[in-house]
Amino acid sequence: MRSIGEMARESGLGVSALRFYDRAGVLVPDRVDPVSGYRWYAPGQLDEARLLARLRRAGMPLADIRLVLAGWSDTDLVRQLLEAHLRRLEQGLTDARAAFSALRALLDHRENPMTSLRTDTAVRLSLSADGLAAALDAVRFAARADPELPMLAGIHFDVEDGAMRLVATDRYRMAVARTAADGHEGTRVQVTVPLPLADAMRALLDGKGQVRLAVDGDRVSLETGDRQTAGQCLGHDFPDYRRLVRLPAGRRATVDVPAFREAVRTGPVRTHEDPDTGSHELTVLRVPEDGSVAVAGEGADGPDLVAVNRAFLLDALAAGADDRLVLELGDPTAPLAIRRPDDEHTFSILMPVRLEN
């Protein structure tokens, strides 16, 4: 007999997936302890679980998976189900290619609005060293180099109306911060600073007073005292982050960060298998109607649960740099926002993970 943890490691399904397939009646444990509720699987169920994992990776609907598992001894039936699913995938790929061709045609005939946000005139700003350091610290965790999306491998600087917003995202999370900026009253200017240069800038910000940031075409530099760092901006347009942070209203819960962080760090987790990013540990949050939020217990279920990447959540709590933070949560598929109570311009957003996946 195998425990659910052993079954997860050997089958590649993950503990949360095994629980889901048990509740769905697809892969029911051979025995469930009547006292503890712990699941045990018979030796012969390992092959069935591995088959289930392959079918899910192939994107087969759950209804068809039931038929495949139930009719595994009927090779004709199984072949027909596999071939029907393959035809659906091929048709879906054909439809997707047609849609993407149409989108590329639209892009070819549409002027990119970000182009006009670059300037041929040198822009020189004066900023607080403390303010710029705090803004970089608040967003750095959300940036990640990705060769497939080079426009995200940096921190976006957006200067407008006497302020500079810093933005970073890796698609699964986003962080935004703002600091005052003097010296530019003209049109909006945006550049994306590559991560090594952004980190070099942060290393210079070890004191107080004012620092000077200059943007000259595709070159950006930071001067503090007698030290300077400079380099080329990324030659790719950053996404329109302002559209991405327009979130629907959700429930707000203020958390004591040290206690909440410890609950997340030591609390139960669920394993999530992502075909793009691999295996991750999830923290499941329970969000009842009373406006509170707590880490859900092992095996928790219900409509008031929101699951997020645990490492991402811990990073966001640390970047918040405050003993109290506000969590805004909508339905289980809506992004989770983490804000400072006294600063509406500095916040992070985490994408949730569907528990049934």
C-alpha cells in the first residue's frame, strides 16, 4: 500500500490532484482510514495514476479520462477516445494559428502607442535616494529574466506629473511603487532598465539626500555623489501595466505581517504542477465573508478558498516592508492584491492558481 504522499511522488500527480480525483470519483483510494481520513492506494493503482497523469498532460477532458480508465481493457474503445481527443487538439491548434495570424496582421497595421513615449530629448530628474531605494526594493522581487519575454527582464521606469512609477512583472505577479521626481514637467517618458543595471543602481543608494537620474535616448544613468552607473535601456516595449492593475473590488483584510508570514511559512501547502514553470507549493487562503483571512488547513475545501504560490506570497509580504498590510481578495480566479495601508501607490499583485488543476 502507498500513502498519498508516496503516490504523488511516484505518479507525478501531486497530493492536491490526487485528492481532487478522489472527490471526483476518478481515482479512488483502495482504503481510507476511518479515523484520520488518510488515503492509502493499492499497488496496482500506481499504473492507473501514471496513466491519469499522462492523459491530463495531454489535456484530455475529465469525462473522457473516466471512460479511458474504466475501459482500459477494451483497446478499441481506448484507441477511439485517444484519436478523437487528438483530432480535437489538432483542430484547436489550427484555430489558434488562424487567430494568431489575424492578430499579427492587426499588429502590423497598428501603430504601437508605446513608441511615442520615448523621447529624443535628454531628461534629468532629481530623486530622493531613500525614495528610489524603497521603490526598487518594493518591486524587484517580481522581476525575472525570461528569454521568451525579454521586455519583462527589467524594471520599468514611468515618469509623469512629478512622479516616477517603478513596475516589474514576470506574468504571474506584478509590483508597482511610486517616488517623487523633480526636474521633468513635459510629456510622459518610459524606459525599461535591465535587471543588472537596476541592481547596480540599488547598490549606489546607501545614503540619504538627492540623486540624479538621466535618460538620454536609450541610455539611462544614475549619479549619487561622485559615483555613477549607466547602461542601455531594453529595446522592447513594456506592457501597459495601467490596464493590468484595474482590479474588480474585492474583500479587504488587514493582516499582522509577522504573524501572517509565519503562518504562511509553516502552514500546510499543496503541490501544483505547471507545464511551463514546474512544481510549486501553494498556500491556500480562506476568505470568509467577515473580512478576515487565514491559511486554510489541510484538506480544506469550499468556495471561499484562494490559492497562491507560497514563495511569491512570502516575497510580496517581505517587499511590503510594513508590519501591517492590506490583502484584497475577490473570487478564487481574481488576482490577490497586497497593499500598504498608508500608500495606495505601492502594491503587488499575485495571480491565483486554480485548485482543481
